[in-house]
Amino acid sequence: MRKLIYIYSVLMLSCSLTFAQQTPADKQTQAITITGATIHVGDGTVIEQGTVVFENGKITAVGDSNSNITAKGNVIDASGKHIYPGFIGANTNLGLVEVDAVNASNDQVEMGSMIPHVRSLIAYNAESKVVESMRPNGILTAQVSPNGGRISGTSSIMQLDAWNWEDAVLKADDGIHLNWPSSFTRGRWWLGEPPGLKPNSNYGSQVNDVVNFVKESKAYLKGKRTTKNMPFEAMEGLFDGSQKLYVHVNDEKGITDAVNFAVENGMKMVVIGGYQAYTVTGLLKSNNIPVLLDHTHSLPANEDQDYDLPYKNPKLLADAGVLVGIHTGNNSNFQTRNLPFYAGQVVGQGMGKEDALKLITSNIAKILGIDNQLGTIEVGKNATLFVSEGDALDMKGNQLTHAFIDGRAISLETHQTELWKRYHNKYQGQ
């Protein structure tokens, strides 16, 4: 009987997941011109009364009313509106998790500690309802990252309107994710330990495990390889520079040790989390290490820290000359849709609005190594952009009228908008 109930539950889940996202848009076949809008380029530049033209998925012209740009194809009058580059969600679990409480729909974690060969790419579900809910807020691209273990596996960068993962992939296996050991642990009160932080007595041995794994990987790759070792082979991209090492670490000592480790091994590194990165900005800047900060809407981690430290953290790093972006954390999958509002909140800490926009556009594109394709509205780049009624970093203004991925006019309908319309119409006029 229990077995039958389990099978029925799985079938019901499968049925619920078959009501998939809107049909992916067809390839762009006609030139599109958007006129009259304020263009937020994404690099700090703003063009009033601007015009954007794109053909075959690429931007072919950008300028103001004095640029004498010839309108082509389908012309969209966006007077009084705003054009933005598509927002980029970094370090997400989009497409890997549908319902947290249902194991059958959760592919973000694999068994094992050192598993760099695990690829999030092939587990990506392009028909996820969570993925489709990102687009109405302007999130059109995402880095999809694995989770768990010490070395979690490889991430890939996906565009968010596709039939399958093969169609969605923008950059495959862009980097490997390492969860650096924390130099502190919290007392386990249920075991009679005093509460609060204390030094991690296992920190040294945990770091040595990572160091030894890297040494063994190098030795294997330089050897004759008489037997195939998939984890070691997956590390090759870190040594030849074709992949980045995304290190999830928050504390000052951990960040310092991780940077020294990456530099010693000649690896391109990105700090993810970076809560105390503001204390080592000199080290980060001198080694050209960018930081992807966790979402700003949180409380201070420690009692002796400024109450508003999480809010002002992005500005602290930016003012110090560190390349910084923000993300919502791979444990806050559903919050990725609020990414623009986290960036907008940083404006309240004294950062300029166009600089705040960089935190989720051009800076992210640079950090992920896709700035030749995305992040700004420039000639030659992918036509991945959207039109908003107002300020897209503000909840009131973030009202999309059009969105394009590689020039394809994508649907902004989701299961959420369908429900809203259903019940809005039901009670209209009552």
C-alpha cells in the first residue's frame, strides 16, 4: 500500500510539472527597432531618447536622437519607458530545484565530497516553473551552480527561455565550485557546548584535504593516466585557465587563505559570499579577485558588527576598487526574482543608481567571463534586453512590457501571472 501511495505521489508530481513554461520564442527573423526610451547601457552610461536596433540576435545600432539611426523592421515606440540589459543571476540553483521538500525534484546536490566532475548543466530543467517566474522581473540569464560537498562540481551559464538544456546553455562548465572550510564553528548547544562562535579545531586538516586533492590532481594530469580518474580530469580547466574557481567563503581568514591558495596554484578565482571581504580589499584588488556578495537583505552575522553591514557591503567593496556583483545565494533559489530590488536597495546606501545596476549586469558579466556577449547594450553584443515602464530597480517601476533573449521576443506570462489574471477577473467590478 505504501509503495502504491509513493508511486501515485510521484505521478502527481510529474503531472504537475508537465504544465511547463510558455513555449520558447522562435529565432529572430525580422529586425527590431525600439525608439524613444531611456537606455541604461549597463556600464554607467544613460542615453535619453535612445534607439536600439537588433538583427539576427545581435545589437546593430545604439544611440540618441542625434545619431541618425535608421529604423528597421518592427518598430516599437517605447517613449517614456526604459531599456535595460537583461539582468544576470549568478550562483543560482535555477532549473535544479522545483520543490525543496520533494526530493524527486531536487538535483542540486550529489553524494561525495570532492566531485568536480559533477555537471549542473545536464541536470538543468528548462521547463521549470521557477525559471519562468524570473523573466517578468528582467532576469534573463543565470549561472546554474551545484551545491554540497567540499568541491561541489561545475556550473554553467544558461539563458532562461529554452526547450532543453542544450538550447539553454550559453557557456558550458564555466567554473568549479569549492566550499572553503570555515575557520570558526558555532557551539552545538544540544550537545552541551557553549553557544556562540569558537575556532574550528578541524580547519587545518580540512584545508589540507583540499590542498592534497589539488596536488594529486596535478600529479595525475602530468602522468601517463593508466586508469581514468574523472574527478582529477575535471580539474584540468582550473590549471590551464579555461575555468574559474568559485570559492564559497565568508570569513576574513578563510578569504585570505583561499586567495593565497588560488594564487599559489595559478587559478583564476572568484569569491562567493565574501561577507568579510571588506576587511581584505587590498589583497583582493592586488590579486584581481572579484567578489559575488550574498543578498543584502539580511542581519549582521555577529553582534559587534554594524547593524547595516550587509546593506552597505557592496559599496564598501566598490569604493575600494574591487570588482563586485551581488546574487541571492544558491540557498535562496526562489528569491532570484528579487535580484533587481537588492541592487536598488544599495542605492539607499549612497551608491549611484547606474553603479548599482552594474552589480547585476556588466560586473556580473565580467566576473562570469561573458562580457563579450552580455551585460551592456552595445553594438555586437547579444540582443538580450528588456523594456520597463519605469525604474527596473524599484518594485513600482519594474513593469516589463517587452523582453528579448538573443533578439527573440519572449513571453512574460508565467503560472503566477495566469493565476493573477484568473482571480483578478473573477473579482473585477465586485
